[in-house]
Amino acid sequence: MRVTSMGKVLSAMVAAGLILGGSSPAWARMTRPASVDCIFHGKVLANGRWCSYHCDRAGTNCAQQSCWDGQWVQRLNCAEPFCTSRCG
């Protein structure tokens, strides 16, 4: 009798944990990835990735940055067509 009660309690706790502690979208957005990846406007970009941002309207001049150990590091500016892909 007691084993059955403990089984029910344990099952209820596991179910509640899955429902409440699952990967809800709001919870997932608030946590930082466990790896050393970088986040740019809500997108996770891999460590070591280079990308362009702050491009002028003509798209001929952009700033570049790279992800290094979870931090964005600003690099040299570039001119099209020699820029890396855009970050966002």
C-alpha cells in the first residue's frame, strides 16, 4: 500500500516538473547558452564566427565583429564584396 502511494507521489512530481520546468519559450529566451556562443539580436551564433553589422545604406562599408569566448570583439571595417556574412 505504501509503495503504491510513493509511486503516485513520485509520478505526480515528475509530471509537474515536466510541465512547469520544461523548455517553455519565455524561459528559454532568458537563459544564456551553456557554451561560449554569442547572442546577436536573439540569435545564437557559434564561437569563432565572424560577421558584419552596422552596414551603410549602400551596403558598401560595414563593421565586422567576431565571437570570442562568448563576447563580441570588434574587428576591422570592410568594404563589399570583401565583408563576411551579416550577423542578423
